[in-house]
Amino acid sequence: MSTETIKKNITRLLEERNWSLPELEKKAGTNRNIYEFIRGRNANPSAGLIQQVAKTLNVDYKEILEDYNEEVYIKNYSLLSEACHLVIQELKSLSPAGVKVSYDALGLLVQEICSYADQFSNTTIDPQFVKWLITKYYSPDKK
């Protein structure tokens, strides 16, 4: 985590939302702390400032701290929707077995399923792959 990475990520997120730096500060209520950091007048943003910026931008704080990875972004919303539906359907079928899945893990499952479909230029999600992937990580016999 470098200050340059943080600056680039905040700037990128502002551009994605078509927000200005003053708009972010107003929405976050940070009284020019972000401006001071972005402009290099404050080299060390506090953890609280990073958390407030992330909350205001509606992103996980990691998206501000870590190097940007374009591959994480959605390429095909139809595949995403189908993947979400199939994953939830499959997890529901396992729920009597006591399967617990965090939101982060759910996101990673959906991402892997969509990436798999994109890799083969599929226009639909393979339900057998969904079942296999969930069984791989959440099989009832796994402890």
C-alpha cells in the first residue's frame, strides 16, 4: 500500500462516479482532509479517513488501499445475473447441511463462475460448473 496507490484509486473512483474532489469531501464530511492528501500536503491519511472515503464511495476499503485490478470488473451483466441466480439456487439446496457462506466468498464464487464463462466466450453459465465449484468449496463432508 503506497500513498500513490491510494491517490490513484481515489481519483479513479471519483472519475467513475463523475464526482469532483470537493463533492467527495462534502459527502464524506472530511473538511479538506482528502484534498490535502491528494494534493500532497498530507502524506499519511488516517485509517478513519480511508474508511470514511470508502463508505462514501460505497466500496470496500481494500479497493482504495490495494493496486487496481481491471479484471475484477463486470464485463457481462447477463452472465452475472445468471451466475448469481444459479449460485443462490445451489446454495439453497445445501442449506440444510449447515453451509455458511460469507458475502465475500459469495462474490468470489460468482466472479470465478463468470470468469470461467468469459474464458470460453460462453453466452450462458454452465450449471454443472456452478454445482462442481460449490461442491468443491462447500461440500457437506468438508470440515
